[in-house]
Amino acid sequence: MKKNQRIIFIAAAAFVLLGGTSIVLAFQNIQMQEQVEEIKAEKQKQKEQQILEEEMGRMETYIDTLPDDYELAGYDSWQRASIIADHLYEDSDGRFKEEWGTFLALEAERKNIDPFLVYELLRVETGDTFDPETVGPETQYGHAYGMAQFMKNTGPWIADMADLPYEDDLLFDPFYSIQLSVVYLEFLYSQYEDWDYALTAYHRGIYGMEAYVEEHGDAKSWYAVEIQENAEENQQLVTLDY
């Protein structure tokens, strides 16, 4: 082999060797980056789980009617609930407490219901006060009580539907009111698959809703329309905040 050929051969071999080394180093670097990302992801998962456990502990201290097997759906659900709760607190000028909003959003998500529908319903039912001690005017069936305005003759069977204990005084518990209202709204919507019907039935009772439809030809009561319009407006505002 001539001298020039040997030089070219050595140079080519060196190039191949160095190139192969670069490839190996690059591959090792990719593996290290993947391992670092896995460690970061695991740490984030542990952090999220710790946050959920702390939040669950706080909820257990202020909600007396949580079922024993109650669990938070997940970190993303809790985060969405927190964002919604912040908005509801601001929208109500602080009258609707953040812990109420978080719980409402979580319960509504469990039942696949728009949380803003529930919020606007509670607003109307309490005359925009969100006062858990609200007592409605006397009717032939008695008074309605609490933030969700349930009567003592309907509260027990809705509580049974929700698999919750029942006592008259619990109607004044805001978390209990939220639980009952979400369960009852889910029941009504499952019956009619139409929010005009479901909301009007919540307001007037099922027979009252049927009488309204017979008289007007539809279930678009002021109650149903106002709640849905305001809920949609709130939903749009919160979407912009995401």
C-alpha cells in the first residue's frame, strides 16, 4: 500500500471510529435525558398525590356528609375545580365560599353536570345571597330550606337517592345542599334529557312542570332560561381564564 493510500485509510478509519463514538455518546445522552424525564414525571406524580391527600384531609374536616369511600377523581379534576371555585367566589363577591365551589365542581363532574348550572340554581334559590340558612316562603306544602331549597317532604327521598343520611337540620348544611341539588338535577335530566324540563321541574315540581308545559307548550320558564343563560356566560368567562 502506498503512503498516500495508507494516510487515506487511516484517516477513514479514524473518521469511522470517531463517528461511531459520537453516535454512542449521543445515544447515551438520549438515554440519560429519558431517565431524567422519568424521574421528573415520577416526582410530579408524587407531588400531585400528596396535594390530593392534603386536600382530601381538609375536605374531611369541614364536610360532615362525605361518604367513607369518597375519593378525589384526580389531580386534573381537582385543579379544574379550584379554578372554577375561584371564579365563583369572585362572581359572588365572596358570598359563595371557595370550598363550596371546589366541592360543587367536583360533585358536578362526577355526575357529568355543568357546575355553573348548579351554581346559578343556588343563586336563584337563595335570592343571590347564597345563604345556607335560607328559609323559603310558606306554601301549602310547607317551607323550603337551605341553599338548595328542599322541603322536608322531598329531602328524605332525594337523600336516599344520593345514599346520604337525612336529618332536617342537614338541609342547612351548604355541602349537603350541594350534594342533594346535584343528585336531584342528574335525576331530573335523566328523565327528560332537556334542561328546560329538568330545571322547571326542580322549581315547580314534576307535576307543576307538566302543568306549565300544558299551558305554554314548552318548559322554557323564566327560571330555566335565566339559569342556563347565566351558566353559559360564566362558562365562557372561565374558559378564557384557562
